[in-house]
Amino acid sequence: MNAPNKSGWKPQMEVADATGEHVTTTGNRALMLEEPLLFEIGHAETTGVDLPEVDPNAATRLGSLKREEPIGLVGLTEPETVRHYTRLSRQNYGIDLGFFPLGSCTMKHNPRLNEKMARLPGFADVHPLQPVSTIQGALEVMNELAHWLIDLTGMHSVAMSPKAGAHGELCGILSIRAALEARGDAREVVLVPESAHGTNPATAAFANYRVENIPATPQGRVDLEALKARLGPDVAAVMITNPNTCGLFEPDLREISDAVHAAGGFVYCDGANFNAIVGKVRPGDLGVDAMHINLHKTFSTPHGGGGPGSGPVVLSEALAPFAPLPYTARTADGVVHLIEEEQADEFAREHFGGELSSFGRMTAFHGQMGMFTRALTYMLSHGADGLKQVAEDAVLNANYILRSLEDVLHAPFADSGPCMHEALFGDKDFGGGLTTLDLAKGMIDEGFHPMTVYFPLVVHGAMLVEPTETESKASIDQFITAFRSLAERAIAGDESLKQAPYFAPRRRLDETAAARKPKLKWEPQEV
Ligand SMILES: *Cc1c(COP(=O)(O)O)cnc(C)c1O
């Protein structure tokens, strides 16, 4: 058997500081402890639990399946296990630790009250197959949240089950496809402006549409004339991100919607960043037919690293009959029902004056209960006026960053008026071959998670900064100071930035090698 490294401590990393002077024998840096892999610190014979000795001759029911060879996994004691994961967690960065200016992602504080509510047993322990009579509280939350979403957006209905923003896009596009098919209209093209989020063309392509690009104006907005010129009987829908990925509001959306409708198409709006306009603008008033809302961005909920997400889709009257099943509805007796396929037609006759033409389902069950509870808690604790202030403060904070840095950094759309919830910069003026990546790595040394980089594609070396409304002026000021000094170094061509980060648990990775030649298996080192 390959013996794990039992010789005790062996530093796995470069332990010198930036100047190469102070080296520790352990690899630790003061109270920040270095941590090798489980396989390097564990022992085959160690275990955290006290198991009875197994009699090798005892009869088992496994027959020939009984394992003869050691399994090859290492064990740790309980304290070693706890320390391993705690040490790793301290090398991580999260919204509870510091500022997370990741543009488009809306990484904001999640009030602890949300967690308390989501953990109430009636919500946390609910099972999707429980009889409806035993989950009235949970259905009430879903129904109440659905009404808030309809009110806030000025739309007709909402599909609650999609489990992420991109999943919501698919739900919207499939509703549009179902509506077009219902009228025997096989359109093949979806138009996507350059300023749309990357998930939009991906969604349209996934739903078998041919994607065509609509250019952006030099001001970073949809080119209205180019869009109008392309409309025709083959265009199923236009997918518009508003606010767009340049951080700008699309003021022509009403005119775009009218033109798209006149040409027989539908308007899909990517509302992932609804946090910038909630309480200020209702997409329903702008002629939108379908829009997903990322509950995990606009209405808090911690997210990132793959989950959880929730992307309800609000729908216009024209698309409502095609929404996926199931959905909740309250009847005159006050009971909230979960409308499944069996009840759907009858319900549709009553409410839509026709048969239901649902395109099917998005997921096995009804959506993300924990996130529904968090989102409704967030809404109720803010109130309608508080939600409006969320948007105002998010926009104010982003403009404060834009105006504080536009004199030093290239800000391509600074003259296009105020930005929305995020400020966009480019690396045009950097010297000495330095790039956006170097500045981003420098931010890690300064204690910040880097901003979104190289997105949107319309700006060279894009840096998209989103402060959200939950950052204090003090933390934004500290960010601006750090960002400004790094920008000045990058513009001056300061070579040392190319080696950043200096102080992170791991130095700069060779990302190309990591992607092209990934090492996915741990091999024991020669002792
Ligand atoms: C985050 C985001 C999405 C995708 O949302 P997911 O929940 O990650 O699938 C789509 N569009 C925009 C504009 C976004 O910011």
C-alpha cells in the first residue's frame, strides 16, 4: 500500500513573504495556518470513531462481494477533521468577510433574519410529496411571494419553479415557443443585443433558435434602428438585458417592445439585476412578455459556488397560459392549491377562459422553498418603500465608485449618463503590458475579492464593479483607495503587479495549464 506521508509536517507552499525574507518552518503565517490535503495528513489506521473489532471469520451476507483489500482511504481523528475544514474555510473569502464587488452577480449581505425564517421546521423540513392539506403554510409563502413579484413587476403571472436565472430564461423562451406553436407560427430566430448577458444567446441556442446579434451603440445601449431593421416574420423573440451588462438602463425598451410586438414577436427581458430598478420601474409597463428575476441577487440569499438559486419568471397575459406546472392559486374559500396537471385544464378554463397549454415542467417539484422563504422575509422586512430604497442606494453606490475613479481609469460609458447598479472600466491605458488580470490579482493582496473581469465583451479588458446597497461608505472608500492605487501602478506599468497576489494562500496559478492539463488525481509523494 502506498504509505501516506507520515513524516509529519511538510510545507506544501512557498513560505517566503513578498520580499523573500521571512520563512517559517511550518509554512504557517502567524495565525493563518497552512493545510495540506487529507491524504497527506491522514493515516489508514486512524479513525475518529470507536468501532468494534471485526471477526474476520464471522458470517456476512455479502458473499463474494466482501472486500478483501484495504479501501485505501485515510482517516483522521475528530479534532484533526474539524481543524482541517476550519483551516480551509479560513483560506476562503465570502461576503461575511469583506467586500465582494463582483459585477452582475450582486453579492450582497443576507440578513440573518432570512436564515432564521428559512430554518423554521415548517419550511425547512417540508417534503414535496406531502399532502397539500399539511403544507398550507409553505404554499401560502409561495403564493404571497408570487403576488409580490407580480406587483413589483406589473406583470400578469409568475412561474415559480425555475431554479436559477439561466433556468428562468429557458422557462421564458419555452413559454414563447409554446405560444408561437399554439398559433401555428414557426419562427426560427432570436435576436440578442451585444449588451445582453452571455446566458441569453446560450438559452436561445439551447431552445433550438438561431441567434443573431444586434450591435450596441457607442453609448453602450441597444442600437434601436438596427434592431427595428432586423425585425420580421422569422423573429420569435428579442432578449434584452435591462439594466444591461454595461451597467446602463435601456431607455428605449418601450419602443423596442412596441416594434417587436408589431412584428409578431415576443420580448424577453433578462431581469437578473432587477435590484437596480425594483420599486422604480415595472417591466410590465415597458411591454415585456417574460422576465426572470434572480431571487438570489435582488432579494438577498447567499449564493455563488454553484448554488442555491431561484429564478421565477414573470409573464405577460399572452404567455401566462403556457407557463410550466405546477403553480399555486388561491380559491374563493381561501385555500391555496397547488395546480398540477390533473386540475390544470379546469383551472385554466376558469381563469384564462380557455384550455391550459402549459409547455410542461421545469423541475420535478415546485422550486426552492428555502429561497422563497428568504426572499419573502427580505421583502416583508423592507416593505415596498424599503425595496425602492434598495435600488436607489445600489445605484448611488455604483455611481460613487464610477465618479471616484473615472479620472484615473478608462470608463468607456462615463459620458452615457449615470450608471445603474454597476460601474464599468477598461484596461486601455495600462502600461508595460499589464492587463486587467494583473489588477484583479492585486486586489486579492489588498483584501478584496476581485471584480468581474473581461465581461462584458464589448469593452477591452472590462472590469465590472458592483458594490450593492449593503456596503457602507467606509468600505467603499477603502475599496476606491485600493483600486485607485492599483490602477495608477498598472498605468505606470509597474512590473511587480505581474506577480500578484503575494499574500494569498496560493500565488498566481497557471490558469491555462490548469484548464488544459488538469491534475485531477492525488499521487503520493516519494518519501
Ligand atoms: C446572474 C445573471 C444571469 C444568470 O443567473 P444564474 O442564476 O447564475 O443562472 C443571467 N443574466 C444576468 C444579467 C445575470 O446577472
